[in-house]
Amino acid sequence: MKEKKSFLLKALILIAILVLIAVEFVVHRSVPFMMDDLWYATNLVTGKSLHSLADIVESQVWHFLNWGGRCVTHGLLQLVLMCPEWVADLLNIGMTLLLAAVMCKIAGQKRLIWYLMAFSMLVSLNANWKMSMFWQAGTVNYVYSSVWILAFLWIYLRQMEEPERKALPFVNIWIVPLGLLAGWSNENMGPVCFITAVTTIVYLARKIRATRLWQIEGAVTSLLGSILVIVAPGNFVRKSALPQEGLLTTLLERLLSMLTAGADFLFPSFALTVIILLLYFLCTGEKLRAAQWMLSAIIILSFGAMVLSPHYPDRATFGTMVICIILMISVLAELLKKKSFLMPYITALTVCSWAFAVYILVNGYFYL
């Protein structure tokens, strides 16, 4: 009887995941290449349609020198834009599914219910699901880049969790391009990757008095990537074309944008994370594990880093929201091990997240 009930629950969760995949794909098909997509679908130097990798390389060299440092994500965006829209939509769904899987991997959970929670919350807690997950430029900038950024963070968090753990195969080799990609992707998560790497190195040096080569390689390459995206000549070319404002005005505007992001765009994620953490502390009386403390720090760092940005749009909160979801799943799973009677409530939270995500997408579909 118990096995039958478990099988039924897994079947229902799989059906829920498939329904959400189908709804997301339909919404993807209704959102055409638009806005910045139309510009990036051309060779940025000649203005002609993209035809080869040479066009993308030429475009990104110009982009780096004249527009901005996000050459990794925008180069990949141009590659995707060379595909038919239905192929891009399939790629977007695939990357979203992969992102949810990586989130569960970092949280240390394999059960389907946690995957459904992660997959659903990417929409239900999203401040602007259309521009961060369905607009092609937004999808590559946030969903795609989050996959390799989280992959980089996971390598360090797993070592922080188990300091004596054996290193991954050939990590000394592939950590170099991964670190560069993670650092070069965007302005707030790049420095966070570097800080996470350095914090892990210091933690392990104190814990087991050992530092491995790959840890240093990842820190150095993520720092290099962050420098490239932040100090690209194109950033200053764009800035020089904008009206120059006084220091006080700039500080006030950035403070206002941070308050808006925290009290509006990220409020559901922050509020739910705090509630779950309080529940954990009250029910168990225990402290968070080292990796969970690091995830908490990453939330604060990724949010605070945006004070350096002249603009903090709602879609830019995507990365911080993702880390919040990972921390929630990690803490809830640990809480469930100690307090099994909470399972119905966790199931209810998952169902509500899924239902709200489906509602948002279906309702939004008719107003796109």
C-alpha cells in the first residue's frame, strides 16, 4: 500500500512538471524575438543579418569596445538568434529544466517534489517572468548564465560542506574556463563567484589547513572574468553618452533602486526565505551548515552588489531569487528530516507554487 501511494505521488509530480513544461513552451512560442533581440540578430558592425561565427566574433569585439562587457552571454545570445524561433524555444525550456536540476543539486536534494518546487518557484517568485525567462535576451542573460554560475558555486559549496571530499575528475583543467564564464557573465554574480571562491579557500585553510590548486585557479579566473565585464571600454563609452549627474543624485537614485528591489521585486523571495529560516531555528534550535551560511551570504552579496549598477531593473533580481530558492529547499529538506509531520505543509507550499506559476503563465499568455 505504501509503495502504491509513493508511486502515485511520483506520477502526480511528473504530471505537474510536464504540465508546467507544456505551458511554458506555449508561452515561449507566443513571445517572438523582439527589442534587443532584433539588434543582436545582426552583425553589430555591418548591421547585416548574422551568417557565421565570424559575424558573432566581430560583433562581440565591437560590443566589448563600444557597448559593454557582457560578451559571453551576448555572444551566446547571437548564436541562439541564428536558430529558428522554435529551436530557441526548445533550448530555453531545456536550460530552464537544467537550471532547476542544478538548483536541487546545490541544495543536495534528489526527490521530485523538490525539483517541482524549484521549477515552479522560478516563475511564481519571479519579479518579471516575461523579461527574465521568455524574452530571448533575458533568457540567455539570466536563465542560461545562472546554470554555469551555479555550477561554479556548487564546486566550492560541496567542498565547504565536506572539506575532506575528493576533488572532481580533471577539475584543475575545466575550472579555468568555467571560472572565466562565471565571472564574465554579469556584473553582480561575477564578483560574488570570486568572493565565494576566496571565502571557501580561507575556510578550508582554517578547517583542514589545505588549499588545492583548482580552488586558486577558479578564484583567479572568476576575478579575471569579473574585471573583463566591469572594466570593458564599452561600459565607459556608453556612460559618456548619458547625462552626467551629481554624486548626491546618483547615490539617492541607487538607494531608491535598492529599496525598490528589496521591498518590491524581491520581497516575496526574501519574506519566504526569512519565514523558513525562522521556522527552522524555532523547530530545531540548530545552526545552519557552512554551505547554508554561504548561500545566505551570497543572497546578501548578489543583492548588495547592484548598488554599483546605475540601473536595477526587476529582471536583474533573477539571480538573487534563484539563490533564495536553493536556500529554502536546502533548509526545508533538513527540517523535514527532523520534523516529518511537516511534509503535508511542504507539499502544500509546492502545490501552491506550481498552481500560481501555471496561473501566472496562462493569465499572462492572453495579455502578451
